Amino acid sequence: MVKVLLVEDEPEFLRRFSDAVRSEPTLSLCGAVGSVAAACERIAATAPDVVLTDLGLPDGSGLQVIRAAVARNPACDVLVVTMFGDDGNVIDCISAGATGYLVKDAMPRDIATAILDVAAGGSPISPSIARRVLKHFQISVRASSDQVTAPAPDPTPVESPLSARETETLRLVAKGLNFREIGEVLAVSPHTVTGHVKHIYRKLAVHSRGEAVYEANQLGLL
Amino acid sequence: MVFYKAIARSIATLLVLCACAQAQIVRPRHAVALFVDADQPPAATLPWQGVDLPYSSDQQTVWYRIRFEAPAQLAGAWAVYLPYLYGGGRLYLNGELLTRITEPGAGQVVRWERPHFVPVPNSLLHPGSNELALRVVAEPVAHRGRVPLLAMGPQDALRGEYEGRLFWVRTMSQFSLLATWIVGPLMLAIWWRRREETLYGLFGVAALLWGVRTLNLVIEVLPSEWWWWWRLAYHSATGGFAIILMVFLLRLANLRYPVVERGLMGFWLLGPIGFVLSGGSEWVTGRLWAGALIPICLVTLGVGLWAAWRTRTVELIALVAAIAMAVLAGVHDFLVTSTAPLLQAIAPDAAAHRVFLLHYAADLVLLVMGAILAARFIRTLEAIAQLNQTLETRVAEREQSLVEKFAQVGHLERQHAVDEERQRIVRDLHDGLGSQLFVTLSRVEVGRMQQADIVQALRECIADMRLTIEAMSPDDNDFLVSWGNFRFRWERQLQVAGLESSWQLHTQSAVLEMAPHAGLQLLRIAQEVLTNILKHARASQVVVRLAHGDGKLRLDISDNGVGMQAHPPEGGRGMVNMQSRARQLGARMGVQQAQPGTTVWVELELPPAQLPTVNATNAA
């Protein structure tokens, strides 16, 4: 059984998500709350496997929920509920430890599928998120293989933590290719591609955590 | 100390020697004169008259006999020193001819400015009493024969005196001549190019006139037929120099009175005219006219002095002082020439030596004039440099303001572009999402919509919003980014609906640059086609193909459904919408029916972006 916590301040959406979770026998709802405080309390009490959280909560940001969830259980998967799946907040969320996103108007069946996917080790990613991740690491969006005849547009990206394979995966995602097609291009299975994406998310979180520590040092907080 | 004593002793010895030499120089003050024209010294028995030296006579030729004592012991060779002998003559010592100094005669006029130094053979000089006989010929200007206060003595003692006078009377003149004839034309050349700089012109003319006058002194022997012209040139140059100097002074003082200047020039002309009319009278020109120049110069000088007092400019003060000296020198020379009794009474030696000062004073004046012009020239250069600097600063300022203006214009243009884009988005929201929501609302309000229809309508609204966001979000206007997102979303949607989709992308470019609103229209068409396929086509397979090449972008969406003829979407309204969008895009579109299925195609001109193109064909 996968323990799921829902954090959403809009009752209608909360009901909709709750219904979707309840309707799936392999999922167990360990909480459906509408505030950061309540979410933190439920996380501490139940250590959920998957957390679905909205970003704009009445008493704080969804980022706090993500951090609390990851702190309580590092293996916890957090899906951010977003309107379109491509706003800049998603990257912040991934940096904070989120491993995926869910669009608000998703069908109930899609909601359950997404939760199961992420719990099974998959990670949803859209072309715009892929682009944002690439940009975050200051990697050119255009594939390196495309640039063999072109002058290098910018110098070596600043110590990107991503492997060449992961970078290539992101580029293909950014072009709109699905995991099966990416697997064909890279000569791997779609499952492996899913693993790459999850790694990318984790690295982004680790990378960002390092930056956070550095910044905290700079500010004299640590 | 020893060293200093040695020097002191040397100096003392030298002074003693000089004193000895000076002591041996003889300057007789008396002579006897005989007014006859004879080639040889006339006999002593003739009626000689006693005269005091220096002496001048209006006779053409006069003989003088001068007695002097020579010491028993001669300190070196002796010489006779004549400070001047304007008309030439002959010199005898104890009856023996010492020298002939060229006299005016057949076809030539002589006027010696230089002093004469006549060495005396020791054999001719007797210890004790000696007699010098001197034939003096009148000089051609005043027609007077002048005997100077001559000197006899050791050559070493006299040579200094001789060379000193030679330098001042002759070498200086030669030097002045050279200088004026170099500087004059140079200044005139400057004035020729810059006519408004009259001071340069005046200076040039003054220098040349002074050069002409000096030439008169430098050339001492001349053919007779030139003499008249020679004097004319001399008087014209001398007077002209003074007049030009006055004009220069007035102009430097910023006193520009054309009448006065014309008057001065007119007076200048009077001299040569008088000389010509009087048949070359030295009295009319040299005395009357030149004499009248003096008060004129004095008055002008007074005006200059007054101006200098008022303006206190260094230039004017210096020039006034120099001219004042020149005027004084001119007065002095005038008095010397005219052998004024006053001068002879006050300074008999100066009168006797006939030292003319105007040459040097004029040189000084020319020097001051040159210095003034040089100072002005330098000031002008500095002013130009200053001006250049100011100009450069101004240019830099203008450049800066231009850069700012360009930046402003660029900003405004960007702002304008942003505003235009904003208007498009607003219009788009109004026409698209807005109207769709209003239609849905009004239909829901009157209860004419089933719940499923409402859900469908709202989902379409959200889909359209997503489309707008997809089209608007790429920051580099790359249509491929929007297309990637569009594909990602629709692939899932088709998959959920049970359709198998195949997405193909054929492009040589890594980037397809397209304005966001154009991209949006193209995506809307694609969305409309796909929605129609979902709703009506009952297809199981969709092939979406985007190809870019030869400056054209072509979108083909094919399905294997029942075809459009059988199910015209919404009574053909969807097709009309698509046609309208294609027109806005400047695109052509068409529908091809197949058995089974339909292909909708859109084609528009899209030149390749100015970006590196590469061999990247992605077919999936």
C-alpha cells in the first residue's frame, strides 16, 4: 500500500483528488489537508510515501511541505499540483525535493496513474520542464550533436552535474519526444529513460541543496 | 689662492698694456685745409687755412694736412683709422701715398658707410713729427666733404675700434637686410592667405621697406645713372617704414580710423612726389619731408601711448616703447645729418662720430613687431587647441546623448513591440477564450447545455488557454519549443482516447523562428484538426507531420477515419474558422480526402532563421 497525503486549500480540488486516491485500491489516503501546518503535522505523524501538494497555501508555500516531507522520509515522492505544469515554480519545487508534477485538471484516472507511476520510480516531465532544467544548469537547449558544425555558442557549462546521457535525455524531452522514442534514440528501454529523469530530479535537488548551503554560509546563517 | 693671484696679475698686466697702447693713439684736433682739386698733395707754401676736426666743407674736393707726433719707440705696426670717409679720397704720409679710397668719378657714385683702416708701413713713420695729407671728396647726398676725427696709433690698439664700428655700421646692416628680406615675404605670404590678418601684411611691408632702406647702406658703389632712383627708393622706404609703423601701432591699439590711415599713406606719397618734382632735391625730401615725419610720428606715438595707458596690454606697451626709442633715434639721426649746432654743442663727440641710431632702433621695432605677431600666433594656436578640446568635449557629449537617444528609441521600439504583442494577446483572449466562455455561460444559463457538453466546452477553454501559454512562453520565438509542448500534451490526449499517433518532424534548422501569435494560429489550426478527429473521425491512427524546407513550413495531419464529407464538423464552422486563421497567417490550407481518411494541410512561407543550420532531422 502506498500512503498518500494530499495538501490542497481548494476544497473542490481536494475532494476530487481524494476521490481519485480512494478509488484506487493500492493507494491509502493518510491525510487530506489544506494548510502547511496541518501537512507538516500529518507528515510527522504518518511518514507518507507520496505527497501531492499545491503551492499557494493559506499559511505558507508548498515548498515548506516538500522540504518537510523529504526531511521526514528521503525516499518520499512529492508531486506538485500545478495549473499548467510549466511555470517557474516547478523548478523550485524539484530543487526542494519534488519528483514530479500533476496538472490541476487531470482526469481522476490520470491522478491515480501519476501517483502510482511516481511511487514505482517514474517521474513525469514535460518539454517545458526539461528546458527549464537545462537552463538551470546553463546547458544549451540545442543538442550537442546538432552543434558539430556550428560555432560553440557558449563555453563549457558551469560544472553541470548531469551525465551526457541525462543531458541528451533532457534535450529529447524538450523536443517533445516521448519516453519510448527517447529510448529508441538512445538505444535503451523506456524504463531506463524514466530512471534518467528521476536521477535528474534528484541531482537538481542535491545541486540546489549545495547552493542553499553555500548561500546560507554567505548570509552567515550557518 | 695662488691661482687667483695669477689671474689678478694677468688682468693687471693686460690693463697696463692697453693703457700703453691707448696712450700711443693720436687724435689730432687740428688740420690745415686747402680748397683745391689736385691729384697730389699741394705744396705747403700755398694758402692753407687752419680748421678744427671734425670738419665739413661744401667744396667737391678739399686737401687737409694733419701733423702728429709719433713716439720714438713704436709698439708694433701703426695704422690710420678713419671712422668715415663717405666720398672716398687719398691718404699720404710724409709725402708717400698710403691708400686710395675709391672716389666718385666716371660713371659711378660712391658713398662709403664703412670705416677705413689704413695700415702704415713703419718705414714711413718717423719718430717725432709726421704729416698726414688727406684728399677728401664730397659725399653725394649732402654734397659735403667730411673729415672725421681720425686716429693714428698701433694697429692692435685701433683695430678693436675699427672692427666695432665696422660691425655696427656694416655687418649689422647686412644682417638686417638679410633678416628683413627673409621675414618680410614670409609675413606677406601669411597675409596673402589670410587677408583679414592685416597686421601680418603691415609687418611684412615694413620689413621689406626697411630692407630697401638698408640695401641703400649696404651697396656703397653704384652706377651714376642709378643714383637718382636709388635716393628715391631710399626716401620712399624710410618714410614708408615710419608710416606703416604708425598704421600698425594704431591698428594694434584697435584705433581704426580710415581717414587717418589714408592721410598717413598720402603723406608717405608726398615724399617721393616731392623728390621727383624737386628734381631730386635732398633738401626737400631729406629735410622738409623727413622732418615733417617726426611730429607726425610723435603725435601717433602719443595716441599709442594713451591707448597703451588705457588698455595696459603688454603688446601695445612694448611697441610704443620700441617706437619711442626709434623716434628718439630718428630725431638724433636727423640732428646728426643736419649737423645741428645744438647737438654739436651738447654732444660734440657723438656728432663727430656720426653714429646713426635709427638702424638699430628700427631693428628693435621690427623685432618687437615680430614678437607681438609670434605671441598672437601662439595665442591663436592655443585658442584653436582650446576650441578643439571644447569641440571634442561637445562631440563626446552629443555622442553620449545620441547613444542615450538610441537606447531610448530602442527601448520605445521594444516597448512598442511588447505593446503590440500585448494587444494581440488581449484581442486573442477576447475573440477566442472570452467569446467561448460567454457562449458557454449564456447557454448554461438558459439550461440548454448538458453536463457533458459543459465539461467539454470548459475543457476546450482550458486547452485553448494552454495553447496560448505554449505559444507565448518560448523566449526565443522558437516554434519548435511550442510544438514540443503541443505534441507532448496531444500525444497523451490521443493515447487516452485510444488513438495511435505518429509525430514526424523534418527540419534542417535547430530553430524555427516564428512570431508567437503566428505560432499560436498554427497550433490552433492543429488543435482544431485534432479535436475534430477526436470528436468526429472515428479514426484509430493519426499521423502529424511538420516539415520545414525551401523556406516553407508545412503541417500535415492525416487520420484513417471516416472523412470530413460525411461529418462536416459543426456544420462546417470549424473549417471556416481554420480557413480564417490560415488567412491571418498568410498560409494556404487544404483538405484531401482519401479512402479511408482525411489529410488536412497548412503551408506557409518561413525563411530559415539566421542561425546555424545543421543536419538534424528527427523523425519519430
